[in-house]
Amino acid sequence: MEIYFLCGAAVCAAVAAAWDVRHGRIPNRLTYGAMVGGLVLRAVLESWRGTLDGLAAGLVGGGVFFLFF
């Protein structure tokens, strides 16, 4: 199942990179849409446990950058 998450992340990263090269910024719709989509995918494929793991990973990953903000 991890291959689905990796492929989804790679597609989102490629779209964000292309958008950034073309327009000079990455829209929040793409960023937040990818986050919500990842949580929904985790909920569908891994039930509540996967969703909680995804939320925890998002909080830890986002918290690291929040420290420097």
C-alpha cells in the first residue's frame, strides 16, 4: 500500500515543481489539497489508525518548520 502514497506524493511534487517553475509560486490550493487527499487516501486504505498516523506525521513535519517561522 505504501506505493500508492509514494506515487501520490511524487505526482503532487511534480505538479508543484512545474507550477513553481512556470508561475514562480505554489498555490495553497495545491498544497492543502494534497494534504487532505493524503489523509483521505490513508482513511480509505488504512482506516482510522492510518489517518491518525498521517495526522501525527503532518503535525511533526509541520512543527519542525513552524519552529523557524
